[in-house]
Amino acid sequence: MRGPADMVLRQHFKAHPQLGRRDRGLIAETVFDVLRNRRLYAYWAQTLLGPLTRRLVQLSLARRHDSQALAALGQGEHADMLGALVRTDTSALPITTQLSLPDWLLDRLRGSLDQALGLTAPDDAALRAMGKALLEPAPLDLRVNLLKTDRDAVLQALTAAGIEAQPVAEIDTAIRVTGKPAIERLAAFESGWFEVQDAGSQALVDFCDARRGQTVVDFCAGAGGKTLAMAAQMRNRGQIFACDTSHARLARMKPRLLRSGVTNIQPFVIEDENDARLGRLAGRADRVLVDSPCSGTGTLRRNPEIKWRLVETDIAELAGKQLRILAAAARLVKPGGVLIYATCSLLGAENDEVAAAFAASHPGFEAQGVLRLLPGLTALPGVTAGPQGDGFFAARWLRRS
């Protein structure tokens, strides 16, 4: 894998413009399914012949399509064997094979989950539930732009376009779309009525609770998904400084700003977390969001290649970087202001342990709660009853002095 799967696929489709929409959809679905289930498919593939890539693709097609579809795709001669394999009971297989996870990552997830739930003994039932949820395709969620419209109007526009969608009960701005329609071709999208944004990410914005007239710093803004959501939350009143070390990432925010009608965001390119230009924001911010670079393990449904690219030594390196960024961002918070540390990671080393280390070295910051969204798990102690989007962790502190 030369990079993120979606990027590699975009490059492939650009190089092969003769592929139609249906062909591109089938290729993309198969690639992502194989990446999600690679360890299980590799186990099954041992009984088949031919190049490994072909065997993995055959198993993916067999699991997701009936024998007639397989025959149409040139797999008819193996359809019965493939069908028997993918219907095999997997309950006796090692849990790492069932959940298609590297051994080290399963161990980390088990320890992190037990830590998050406050368990004194391992709970593999919860681990299996989360692991199975991570094997499912990610939902397509939209965020309604309340600066321009409301959720009912967006739902009506989607229905008129023949797109099935439902409101997400836990998040006032969230809509979940059935399937993968080309929503970016809709007039409602071009008019800035909505953005594509995971419902869990929207829950994190609600947790930040940015308010009208405040000064807000999005310390690791990227392409600005949460920045735009906070701007709408603030009704365009106040000021948001969108900081990032990548000019290219911030540049991707520009067309989104134009569509959205947002006027209170100031992009701010920085060299690193200690950039001297941040001095002018020191002690001024009512809210500082640190959506930190992380392992991304909470997004394995939409970025399944992560689990095969990560190595265990990456985690300690990331945790050190996260703590440094958080400490630097804390200097921007004014007394009475709020600091939020967030990741889309499921690992305690990047979440609870970073938050605890920060709190121990910053006694002037008072803990104000934690948001914890875990795919496949709800209504458990220590887990936020959320919208079942990506996995997120966030901790919030009030600066007392």
C-alpha cells in the first residue's frame, strides 16, 4: 500500500478514466472489504489456488455477492467452493483472525478498553462487539449547515433526489445517508446546505461548546471540518483561528468556506506547536481545540489500511508528540477559558494517559469531563451514548489560573 486507500483508488481511477461509476464502486468496495478482513480472508485463502491477491478478491466477492453474481464476474467455476468457505463458522478461530487485527493491536485495544470501562478483568465480549463494528463499512454522515438551512429542509432535498436518509437522534445537525450516493453533485451541497462529516466528529464539536462572540483556536485544523462546524455553532459571531502546519491542508478549506457562508475563520499556518507567531494568541482564547495527530484507530472502518501500516512503536512516539502539542496549546487559553484535547484513537496511550500526564503537570486546569465514543458499544460505564460513528476520545479542562 503506497498510501491511504482512498488516495490510491483516486489515483487509479484517474489513470483509468474508461471505468464507469458502477465499476469504480465495485473496485472500491472490494479493496476496502479486503483491507478490513485481510487476516480472515488470508486464512481462508490457504485452501485456494492462484495468486494471493486474486484469492482475496474472490473471497470478498463470494462473501458479498451470490453465486450468480460470481459467475458473471468470471468466478463461476469456484463459486461453490468459495461459498462454502465464507459460510464457515469462525467462532473457533483465534480472535485476531476473526477480527482481522494484528496481534499487538488487539492486545492494545483489549487493554485500552478494559481501562476505559474500569474493568479489573478482561471483557472479550465488549472487545468482540467493538472489533466486529470496526469490520463494517463506515456510514455516510452529513452535517447540516445551520447558517443556511435546517435539518428538515436538507432531508426534503435528499428525498427529492431519491436519496434515503434519516436524522441522527443524538446530534441535532447530523443526517445518516443510506448507501453511497453522489451527494456532492446535489444543488443543496453546492449551495452549502451541508458538509460530509461523521456524526462522531459532530458530537466532538458539541462537546467543545463554542459560543457566539468567543475567540476560538482550532490548533490542528487540517482541512477544517470541525472548524466549519464550530463557526456554525457560533453563528458566525466571534473569531476562529484555524492553525495547521500544512498550508496545503488549510488550502482545502477555502472552497468549503465559500460554500458555507462562514466569515469568522482566519486560517493560520504555523511552523510547529512552538511557532513564535502563536504568542499573539497567548492567554486570549475562550476555547482551544487540540484535535491531535494520532493513530486514527477510531476510523478503521473508513481507513482500514491503518491497522496494517501502523507498528507498535508508533504509539509511544505519537503520545509524546500529543503531549507536547497539548502543553503548547494550553498557553493560548485565558483564565476562565476551556481546553479540549481530542483524538480519533481507541488507544489509552494516546487518550487517557496523555490527558492524565497533562493534568499532572498543569494544576491550574480543572477537569470538566470526558467524551468517549466507541464503535459498537453504547450505554456502558465510561462510554458516551453517541451516534455510532467513528471512535473518538476527548477530555476538557477549565483554566482556573
